[in-house]
Amino acid sequence: MKPVGRVSLSALKAAGQLRVSYPPFDVCVVWSDGRVYAIEDACNHAGASLAQGRVRDGLIQCPMHGYLFALETGELVAPRGLCAAQRTFHVALEGDDAVIADPFDLTVTDASPPGPDRGGDFSD
């Protein structure tokens, strides 16, 4: 997992949600119902910052169009089918900090182009 950042639990509890820079996008870190969640900040629908949205019952509401995303899974809850789920991030607690990590792992084992000896023949 790739480290994203860390936030103070006391600061997060006071604010409710914070934005952590993770170029080229940000991560919205949320304190809700005694748990810490981390979800991609830019709404998949129109790019609004979810860190500026409202949180209730395990959901975060996009401030632009009101789309609701599940904090735990990133799933679009309402309206259904209009955009993809938000990416979620791993959260670990270390002392008074929530440590955010990106679980996405892009591992390239062999970047050689396909050819006759690699299962592909591009001859005319």
C-alpha cells in the first residue's frame, strides 16, 4: 500500500471531515459513528469536493447535486446508476493519528511489447 497521509484524530473529530492532498486528487477523511473513513474527495459525477458535503448514517452527500455515497464501500447509493463508485482508502489508527494508505497496487511484471515470442504475431 502506498502512504497517503495522516490526520490527527482530535482534529478530525472536531471538524467531522478533512481533505488530505494526494495528487492528482485529494482524499476526504471522515469521522462518523465512531469510525474513520477515507474516500476519494472529488465526486465521480461532477468533481465537487465531498469534504464539503454532509455526512449521516454512513453516507456522504455531494454538495453539488446531492448524490449519496456509502463511506465504507464508496458505492453510489442514490441516485443509482448515474456514476461509478468512489475509491476508498485503507485507514489504520496509530496513537492519536489516522494513517491513510492507497490499497491500489499497480505492478508491472513485464512491459515488453507483444511479439511472435510473446503470444502475438503482428505480421501482415
